[in-house]
Amino acid sequence: MMNRPYYITTPIYYINDVPHIGHAYTTIAADIMARYKRICGYDVFFLTGTDEHGQKVEKAAELQGIHPQELADRMVNRFTDLWKALNITNNDHIRTTEERHKKVVRYMFEKAFEKGDIFLGEYEDWYCVPCETYVTELQLKDGKCPDCGRVPERLKEESYFFRLSNYTDRLLRLLETHKDFVLPEGRYNEVLSFIKGGLRDLSVSRTSFKWGIPVPMKAEHVIYVWFDALTNYISGIGFLDDPELFGKYWPCDAHLMGKDILRFHAVYWPSFLMSCGIEPPKKVVAHGWWTIEGQKMSKSLGNVIDPLDIIKEYGVDEFRFFLFREVPFGLDGDFSKSAVVHRINGDLANDFGNLASRTVTMIGKFLKGRIEAPEKKGAMDEFVEEQTQRLIGEYQAEMDLFAYHKALAAAFEIISILNKYIDTEAPWKLAKEGDVRIKTVLYNIWNSLRITAVMLYPFMPEKSNLIWKALGIGRRIENTFFDDEKAFYCPSDIAIIDKIAPIFPRIET
Ligand code: MSP
């Protein structure tokens, strides 16, 4: 398994907007898997990036009186700074305005054109003149533009189309033979019925604005933003430039995204790739959406959450943990500060942090800071070890399915077992009675806690490393392998274990 490649991506983010909690969510989700796969021995490539073309960016730049490229250059740091603050371990960040990307998009467009999958036709739909945007029949609200409420007019423009309908059978076969192509499971049927409902040819060029990659055979057209954006997944790993890198990581193991853009990834993207003779990705994973205190997040409501504010107030690991402990991955969730505080005080301060402090204090006090091999094992001690092993297995199975909430539940079950074990075995009593079993009990807790920290590491990398340090372990978790850390062992190179400051201080409300 060593050095097996694993390629994971996030969507590339629209540059006209400031990053918010929704963007942070997708990126942290990918970071969790990237970190997990690395400690499982995979050679991971984790790509994120920014979507910098299109009418929205052109308009936002116009409003500020600057060139769209200048807007993109200014805004990109907002994203890369956020990734740093969130401890994101991406290997690269692709921008669609980079030449390495643009040439791949041109190549793909030409390839599909030569194949006969792209043809010139006419696009007709409702057009909102003030918003300068097409609105489909379905999007209209009482016959009016859903954004500005004005009456749109019927408009036709010349456009290139992609023969999506050509790919219906191949897409159905792909889904048929890869039952796990779409995760979570529930979303698979959604994609299937969309394809079965009939695929319409897709307009893949525009003449109504300029900010994009010109169509190679007709420069007054720019390539549709989605055709452009999706291509980042191959341009970002050296397609055309670096065949070795591309050959190593493609096909992608997992494209992560919100449910709103699943169709683009599970239907359009594989079709574009197949048209160009490139293998489709192995998996697409869609997560749910966050509302804020029960409401949709929107600029006009003024309730957009800046992840940097939350990190400042509660800590980065606490924020990362909250997002994935609170809501089953795949479902929608509601963000509120009271829910964050509740999770921090309950799971982290009371259950996990307190367990770590008690353990460290007891090892310091009763064993002079040293863990020793057990001399006597009782049924309860065996039970704790068995349960830890069982829950590690459960955790790994759930992680592989992106069921982060279930993986976290497995880790927290160990924590709860350990807290009960301390209460029932009462090491302070064993110490008073001079019973050697105290060594066994503390050895067991030390081991289970050490493993739990590894399990929580992808979610809370810094805090988990702090736990290791408190347990006297000098290495960092990212430099270890999950398989090596699974078994119970009696450490030889462990520093003297003593008291620690609370790792998760309670938040007073
Ligand atoms: N640029 C396109 C993606 C192109 S990928 C080839 C795009 N960008 S986006 O910035 O609008 O959204 C990026 C991601 O943020 C999506 O996965 C989307 O689901 C996620 N979120 C945006 N708002 C969200 C919430 N309120 N909650 C959770 N995630 C949401 O789409």
C-alpha cells in the first residue's frame, strides 16, 4: 500500500465572492481525507483552486472600475490566506487564468470539436437585460427574473453546443458498473434519474461577454465557464505538461463538492472527458449545505459567516471538528454559535479534554510519569482493548465512505468507554491499596487515548498532536502510519508524563 497514489480535489471557488463558511466546509472536508490517506500510507495529491473567468467576475470588476484580472489577483489571496488559517494541506492551487490551465481547456474544446461532439448552433432562452444573464423557464419567478424581478425578453445568440445526449448510454453504464461512483449513496439515484430523464445538448460558449477563454475556432465566443472550470482537475496535475504526474494521479479518486454542483461533476464532466478519450474520475462526493441560524446564508440578509472570525473566537481545530461532528456528511446543517459552544464544552472540554488531563495527571501522580507493561489483566482491561480495536475498524470503514460523522462517533465511543473505565476502576483507589493493576489500567488508557488522537488527527491536527505531546510522545502524528499505531504497545522512548494545561478550555457563556 505504501506510496499508492491518491488524488482528491475541491471545487474551484468563484473569485468574485469573499470566502465564507460554505467554501471552508468543502475545503476542510477534502483536507480531512487528504490527511487521513497520508497517514494510511498513500501518496496524496490534494488540489484546490479558484474559478476566475465568467460574466460575474467581469461585472464585479466593472463595478470597481478595474480589469477582471486585477480583481482576480486581489481576491485570490483571500482564499489562499484562509487555507493557511484553516491548516489546509493542499499540494497546489490552480487558477483558471493561468496559461497552464487555459491551454488544456483549448485542447479539450478542440478535441471534442474534432470528434464531432461540439457543433455550432443557436441558443435561445429568456434574457434579463439589466442582469445581462439568461434565465431558464424553471428559474423564472412568476415570469420575472429571480434576481431583479424585472420582465426578461426572449433572446437568441449563436453558440457552440456539446452533444451531451451522445453520452447517455455511456453514463448509464458508468453508473451501472460503479455503484459507488456517487457518494453518499442517496445522491446516486438523483444522478441516475437525471440522466434517465433525458440529457439536452449543452451550450458551451457565450458571445454576451468577453472575460473567458476564447473558442479556438471562433474568437468572438468565449468558452462556457463550466467547461473551463471543470478542466482544472486535469490541468492542475500536469495534463499536457507533465505526463508522469498526470499518469500517476489520474483518474481522480475523489472530487468533493456541495450538492448544488453535483450534476456538473457527475454528468457533464465525465462526458467531456470521455469525448476527449480520457478516463472519467473514480468518485464524486457531494455534501449538504449550511444555513445560518435557520436561514439561508446571503449577502442581502447580512448573515454571511467569515470563517476567520469563527477561528479567532473558538479556534481552528474546534471549528473543523464542529463542522463534521455536528452534521452527517451529505446532509444539510445549521450553523449557530450556541451549537459550536455546545460541542466544544460537551465533546471537547468535558469528554475528550478532561479525559486527557485526568490520564496525564494520574500517570504523573501514581506512576511517577512512566508507562509500564501490565503485570495483571482483568476482564475489564481486556474489554477496553477489544473495544478499542473494534472501533478502529469501524472508524476506518466509515472514513473510506466519507461518513465522517460516523467515524467521529467511533472515536468518541472510545472516549466514553475510557471515561467509564476510569470511573469504575478508580485508579486512585488502586493506588491507595497498592494494587499493581493500576499499571494495567493506566497503560490501557494511555494506549487507547493515543490511538484516539490518531483517529481525530485528520479533523483536529494540532490538538491531536498536543495530546500526543502530553502523552510523552515526541513524534508528530503526520510522520506516523495508522497501521503502526493501531496496536497496544509498551513505549520505551516516552518522555516523563506530567500535568498539562487544559487542551480544550471550557467556553463560559
Ligand atoms: N466555481 C464553481 C465550482 C467549479 S468546480 C469545477 C462554484 N464555486 S462556489 O464558490 O460557488 O462554490 C464552491 C463550493 O462551495 C461548492 O462546493 C458549494 O457547494 C460550496 N458552498 C457554497 N455555499 C455553501 C453553503 N452555504 N454550505 C455548504 N457549502 C456551500 O460553484
